[in-house]
Amino acid sequence: MNDHCPSCQQDLAPEPGFYYGAMFLSYILTGWFCLAFVAVVHWVLGWSLISSFALLIAVTGILFVWFFRISRSIWIHINVKYAPKK
Ligand SMILES: [Zn+2]
């Protein structure tokens, strides 16, 4: 992760532990994703529960990096006001 935004120079680590709250966002996003994913694969596609969870583990193993980054992005968008340069 960059220390500063390449276009607006926003400090992306304003204080130690700034992204602690992003961990909770990541947990919420991942939890709802897992519920929805298994529901769709099991009920809509008709896979068995074991197969659905095996696929879920594989998919979340790939997507956890995306959840990590999007959670940090959402967290800094909540806490840092957008101030375009004039
Ligand atoms: Zn920026």
C-alpha cells in the first residue's frame, strides 16, 4: 500500500492503527459474502453443502486480498473528507 495517494498526496496512514476499524468492515463484508455465496451455490445451483463450502474456501482464499483492500478503502473514505485541490 502506498504511503500517500499518487494523485492528491493524501496521507494513507494518518496514525498508527488507523485501519483497525477496517478489520470489522472486512469481517462484515466477508461474512455476508460467504452466506450469500453458499446460499446461491447450494440452493440455486443445487450443489451439496460439502461441495459448496469447499468452493467457498477456494473462492475466499482468492478474494481475501480484495476484501482486505476494499475494506481499507471504505474505511478511509468514511474517515477522511474528500478535499480536491483547487
Ligand atoms: Zn487521492
